[in-house]
Amino acid sequence: MLTRRTLFTTTAAGTAAAVLPRIGRAQGRPVIKIGVMNDMSGPYRDATGQGSVVCVQQALKQFNSSAFDVQVIAADHQNKPDVGAAIARQWFDRDGVDVIMDVPTSSVALAVNTIAKEKNKLYINNGGGTGDLTGEQCTPVTLHWAYDTYMLAKSTATQVSKLGGNKWYFITADYVFGQQLSRDGIRFAKEAGSTVLGEQRYPFPATTDFSSQLLAAQSSGANVIGLGNAGTDTSNCVKQAHEFGMLKTMKIAALLMEITDVEAIGTDIGAGLYVSATFYWDASEGTRKLTKSVQGLMPAKQPPNMIQAGCYASALHYLKSVTAMGVDKARDGAAICAHMKAMPTDDEAFGKNRIRKDGLCLLPSFLYQVKSTAESKGKWDLQKLVATTPAEQAWKPLAEEGCSLAPSE
């Protein structure tokens, strides 16, 4: 398992790649190698980072194959598409990596997607939110787990509008992920009968002061601020909105916000904030069991979020498919991807679900509201469920995706 004594090597891109111990070693057995690529040091380090690696390791520990060994390596793509592409190419060409997982930051995810298709190697996206991976840029080797911009926007904008938030103003990180998130949020707010009074985009990742965007939202007359961003950007927006006294008169709907961000803000500031997710650590017996297994190994001992839970679930499903196919056949990216699509998923994080023809794992979506300090019973007891969107309604219909592999079901 991941420890502070992790061995480090260096990739061609100049980033550190952690080489983690194999699970179960036996001389002569074939080795499957999993590469976890994400943000280890930037704004998404808590949402992905070492926590994603820990959750992949939990899948290995739980599966414990007797037929093959598994090795995990990890690297920081620095939220740069060229760095991510260089790491992916090196992993596939030199290091013998069989599958790449996680990859937050949509621009990096799309770059890695291109390399994986070129090399016919499996790519399981957990961290990147772009819906293009199952749309116009879908490939025979790509799967998409946990969330995308469409699902988050539909759950949040539709359900918050039903709860009375009918005048929206969006603050958007100006790159692929933020643009798609706010675009879909605006669409679904309008479809739910709400009015959208404006949007401001800001440079990513160079912005830390959101005062001008927040004051524009306040002066617009909106009663909901939709945040088309993630990570520390979201946290900073909420904190600064509190400083301006805006949370007394306006709702904030964070289109993507992880539990570590909520905890960092605190219930005194964050109470009433709306967030959507496919996973919450205290939602079921399965989610609590998974959390108990990994929390002691997570950075800051936090529970896993939906991205990290997606890394666990997709790694487990992948290992089941490798076992069923055999290692040699599983090294073919298109073949293993097709097998994973055909086999129902079943794991502690999300329960039983299915993967659609375009590579999307269909999960129900949940709208949560941050608890007040009085409601919270502990450090991580932060959210309460207020609405559910069934899986078949939460995601973009296949006919609208534009995926050449799957024009329809």
C-alpha cells in the first residue's frame, strides 16, 4: 500500500512518477501495470492526487488475483496537456503500462485520450469532466466513470431551480471543463424555468481573487450563483462570497465540489451550499465499508470523493475483466474495453450498474446540501441528500452524444 517510503522515478516529461509495490508477488506470473495520472500538487490535488492512488490500491487489495501481479505507478501531469500526453506516450511505449486512470483537467484528459487511441491502450477517465470523451471524441479504448459536466449541470441546475433558485449568474473557469460545465448549467437552468442573468469567465489557473466576478453576480439581481469551476477555485469563491455577506441573500450552487473542499470551508460558512455527486461516503453500507478501508491511508485522513471512488470501482471492474479474458488478450485496449462494457459493474462505491456503448458508466446523481454546524455530528458529517436523479435521466442521451461508436442503444 502507499506509504511515505514510496520509491520515485522520473518520467520523460520531468514529473515524478511513484512506483508502488505490487500486490501479491510470485515468480513467473505476468504483470499488469496501472498508471494513475492526475494533479499531485495543484488545485485538484485533494480531489484526485494521492487519494486516487490509494483507492486504486484498495481495488487491488480487495481483488487479490492469484493469476497475475499488479503494479501501480503514478505521475503529476501539472494540469498541462503537453505534459500529460508526454507521460502517456512514455508509459505506453517504454514502461509497459496497460491502462491509464483518473486524469483530471479536461484538456489533459482529451490529450491522453488521443494517445491511448493511437496506442490501442485502455484509458479510464475518472477525473476529467468533459463529456466529449463519450461524445465526438469517443474511442474504442475509452471509458468514463463517476461524473461529467452534463450530469453535474443537469442535477444541480434542475434540482436547485425546483427548490426556488430561479435567477442564476454563472462564474466560470475559462478552459474546457469550466466552459462545458457552465454551458450545460445555463441550459438546464433555463429548461427548468429559471432566468440566467449573466456569466463571467476568469483565467485558469491564474486567478485567486474573485471579487469582481462575485460583485457582478450580486449586482445582477440573481438569487443563485452557479460556480463552473472546481477545487481551490470553488473554495475561494465561497469564502469570498461569505466575506461580502452574499450568502445571507443568495444561494450558491457549486457544479463540482468535493468533500475536502466543503470541510476546508467549514459548516459555518458553507451551510446551505448545494453540490451534486454520484458518491457520498455515508450514503450506504457499501460506501461506509469502502471509506473504512481507505480513510486511514488517505491524505489528511479524509473519506474518498466520487472521483477517487470511481478510481476504485473502475480498477476493480478492470481486474475482473483481465481475469475473465486472460492477461495477454487484456493488453489489447479495444478488446478489454469491449469486455468491460459487456459486463455489469458491481462494487462497494456505487453498487450494480452498467456501462453504455459509448463507454459511459451510468450512475444515479444526487443533489446534496451542506449541513449547518448544528446538524453536523462530526468532521466529515457534512452533507444531506435533498434530491435524486435516476441514472437513465442524469446523463446525456446516447442519441445526443455524437459518438460514432454508438449512435443509439
